[in-house]
Amino acid sequence: MENLNLLATFVGAIAAFLFGWIIYSPAVFGRRWAEGSRVELGSAASMPVMALATQFLALLALAFVIGITATLNMLITAILAILAAALFVVSGGAFTKKSSYALMVDGGYVLGAGVIMILAQGIL
């Protein structure tokens, strides 16, 4: 843990969170995702605080896993953790009968967030 790059870990988590803000915005994939997820998009003021908080905590936990694997030169472990997280997200969404489009957006977001975190570790 003493070799963990905390800056890269936090920057990766924050960048992945902002990536989600873009991906789920109505201008990108948000409208069709909302239809396929059976949710209504509202204003930023009406966003569910609990969902945002737990999303950030999950991203932070994944960023720590990636940061730790980076210090050990175990990139395959990070990739498997990202893949497992994406599959859990898609599995849960399939169970609640989200559309294929919504499942692809959700799974793609987790994969993209993981790539951002790996890049943060490599750059910073």
C-alpha cells in the first residue's frame, strides 16, 4: 500500500464519475438508456443522492483495486476485476429486464471507467 499512487487513484475515480455523467446525459445515451431502464430523466437537482454516492464509492473501490494491482504489475487482475464488475452490472440489469441497449450502456460504462482508471495509473 505504501507504493499506491493516491493521486492517480482519486483522479481515476473522479474522471470515471464524470465519464458517467457524460455517458448518461440526454445528449449522449441517456434518453434511450432511460427508456430501456424504465426511469425518468430529471434535472440535476432531482438526481438520487444515494445512487450518486454509492456509484462514487464503487468507483473509488475499483480505483483502489486498480491502483494496488498497478503497484504489483498485475494488470490482468485489474482487467478481470473490471470485467467482473461489468458483468455484475449487466446481470443485475438483465434480471430487472432492462433493454439490450440499456445493458450495453451500463456494461460499457463500467468497462470505460476501468480503462480511464488504468490510464490514470499509467499517466500519473
